[in-house]
Amino acid sequence: AAVGRRGVRALRRSPVRVLPPQKERGAAAEEQRNPREPPPPPAVERSSAGPGLWYEKAAPGERRLGGGAVVTIAKSKKFRDHHGKVLLEGHRLIKDALEAGAVLQTLFFSMVGHLKELPEAELKRANLVKVKFEDIKIWSDLITPQGLIGIFSKPDHAKMSYPAAQLSSSLPLLLICDNIRDPGNLGTILRSAAGAGCEKVLLTKGCVDPWEPKVLRAGMGAHFRLPIVANLDWESVPNNLPAGVQVCVADNKDPGAQAETASVLRGASGAGSATGNLKPHVKSKPKAAPESEDEEGVVGVCIPELAAQYYYENWTQTPVAVVIGGETHGLSPDALHLAASTGGKRLVIPVVPGMDSLNSAIAAGIVLFEGKRQLLRRHKQEDERQKFPVAG
């Protein structure tokens, strides 16, 4: 009876499938695969670059580098803003970003030795991908690529940790960029602002994106040395300025020509404005009738008349902000209204007659370092008065 029961259980068992050898199974699966379906992704090969530091070896022609996220982030401001990512290239820039607290998501590198030059703790939290140098060279527009490309979360200036040396040298001097549209100029201006010890840089709408690769390269790490607040409308600029600030504008008009300009462009003077009044000019709603024209055919525009002086004359208050306009569009009416509301002035850099104007980056450097000189002199005089008070 027992034998009969074992025979019944044997009949109920499922048949055993005999598998062919490994190579034959792979060939059979390839034959059965739909030719329209993409091949399965290759297995990721991971290697160690030190204790707790692992990286992935990418196949030649890595899509994420050559035709995917890297190129898109580099070229598209819309993509950067929507996905909250920026791209940094080169050892110096990536190291500065990591030390300032920027969050690294993915690092593409061509040599393991590159990793030893970067903060290890930050690398352990990122996705590391080793690629061929040729793949980096194909994407990079640098003459001599360094073999390092990093994708970072878009840095938030309020969460950054700026270098202690920069903070200790910071002055109550701010910079406002108005319609700076050339990437090289903006990067150079940011570098000058960091070198002069500016407290903060504000970029109004109309300026080029500070996270564009050309701006980053020209900035030489300035993005991670001082706060940069971008894409501001003029109504929100005062909220990013300290109380009691005086806003001045850099200009190329000679003080002697100010009277001629005032006869054409009539407006409310800022001479009587109280310092610290940061209410920006509010644009009036357009009327049904067009603006009137004077006898010469010039459309009437409400432009404040600001007192003008040479940049090397005393103009620094504590604190002070300087507006630099772009070369194509110059200073906007909003910038002049903000300056007028704080009792600001036009700071003139005299040039040889016949010259139209200076490059905006050069003008920014001249005015900012003069502001630094004046503020340091003021602070030195105040220290001396405290040490050696005048007997009353």
C-alpha cells in the first residue's frame, strides 16, 4: 500500500525543466527577445577608492555625460531652474563649492586620483562615476579639461558657509547689478565684488543667469565666497538691503553735463529724500492717452535728478550700495529711483573725451575698490578717535 501511495505522489509532481548550459541560455534569450526592445542595461561595476568610498565605472559613451543631464544643465537655464541643479567643472570650482556646503549629487571623473583632492565626507554622500577622459573632453568646451564634472543641487545663499577669511574682510559695501547680460562681464564683476570684500551682490531680472558655465568660469570661485541673490524684481530689492543704506549709481556722464541732461529728462529730485527710505518707485498704470512729447519730440520720462560727483570723492556711508548697469541698456529708471529715495549720487568715472564708456566689469572694479579704500579709511579714523578721544 505504501508503494502505491508513493507512486501516486510521483505522478502528481510537476515535470522538471532541464536547463541548457549558461552560454546556450544567453543565446536562446537573445533569440527570443523582441528586436524592437532595447537591450537590458549592463551590470554596474563598482570599485573602491578608499574606506567607504565607492564609485561606478561607466561604459564608453556614457549617456548621462555625453547626451543627457550634463549638456542639458549646461545649456538650459529653464532646466536648471526647474530641476534645481547646476553644473560645475574643474577641481578648484568643485572644491570651493563642497567646502562652502553645496550639495554634490553626481561627480564624473576620469582618474581616481582626482577624488583624493576633494573633501572625502562630501564625496561619500554623492554618486561617483568614473568615465573615459575622452568622453569628458567631448562635452567640455574648455581648452584643457581637468577631467572633473559635478552636478550639484542649486546652492541657496542662505544655507552656504562662506570662507572665514572672506567674512572677516567683509565691508558694509553691496553691489546691485542692473541688466548685466554678458556672461564674461558678470563673472568678472562677481570676482571683483568678492575681492573688494562686498557683503552681498544682488542681481535684478534682466541679468544673465549667474549659474551659466561662462559666468562660473569667469567668477573663479566668487559664487562660493559671498552671497549672490539673483532674479530680483526692483520691488523686492529693498528687502535685501540693510537699513539706512545709501544707494549710488556708477555713471559715465560728466558732472558738468548733468544740467543738460536734467533739461531734457524732467523728474523728481532725490536731494530732499531721507536716507534709509527704501520704498522703490512704483510704476503708474498706463493711461488711455499716450505720454506727451515736448517740442523736440522727446517722450517725457520720469527720471530723478541725482547729484553727480567723481568716484574718487567721498561718497561712502555705512552701509552703501553701488548699482552697475549693463553696457547695452545702461541704468534702468528703477535703479535711479531707488538711488534718489536713499539720497544717493551718480558716481562718475572720467574718461578721455570721445570715449563712450568703460566696460561694465572694469567700471565695477574701479568703483568697488575705491569704496573699499574709503570705508577702510573711515574705519581707521573711527578706531583712532576711540583710542585717542579728544578732550572736551
